[in-house]
Amino acid sequence: MIEIIYVIFGALIFLVPGYLLSLIIYPGREDLDPWERVGTSIGLGALIVVLTVTLLAQPGIRALQFLPFLAVIVLFCVVCVFLIYQRGDLDRLSFLLEFYRRLSSKKEPVGEEPTSEE
């Protein structure tokens, strides 16, 4: 079970910062089709992770641990969202809000039929 969590967490670490950076570099919907954006997001995410690890592993810093790494990635994402907001393209992130709403909505228990109120 923990391996599944590692895979999901690793995919998010690579995908989310890269996706946000791709929205900054290629802001238009017509600039990249969805598959190109996913590929670009993975590549840019890998670049961001490698640069973060390289910077945190410097001998003077010696901060290559989980929490500083996660803090730098989260800070990068916050800066990207701020830049996207300043440009007025925050509606491009609306699918993330919709995904969160669906995820946090009331879920039916397993094995029970959904009830309809009419």
C-alpha cells in the first residue's frame, strides 16, 4: 500500500510544478494540445526537481532532506500560481478546483446503492 502512495506522490511532485510552469511559458489553450502539455509538464517537472536537488545538495547548504525539498517545491508552486493569477489566467486552473470539489464531496459507502431524492 505504501508503494502506491510513493508512486502517486512522486507523480504529483513531477507533474504539478511542471504543469504550472507550462501554463506560464505556454499560456494559450491553443499553444499546446493536452498530450503535449502533459509531456511538457513531466519534462519541466523533472527539470525543476533536478535543479532543486542540485541547489539543496550544495556543500554550504546541506539541506537535502525531505522537508526542505518539499518546501522548495511548494514555494515554487505558490509563486507559479501567483504569476498565473497576476496574468489573469487563473481560470486555467479551474479544473483543479472542480477535481477537489468532486474529491471532497460526499461519497457513497462501498456496496450500497445510491439513493435518489425526488
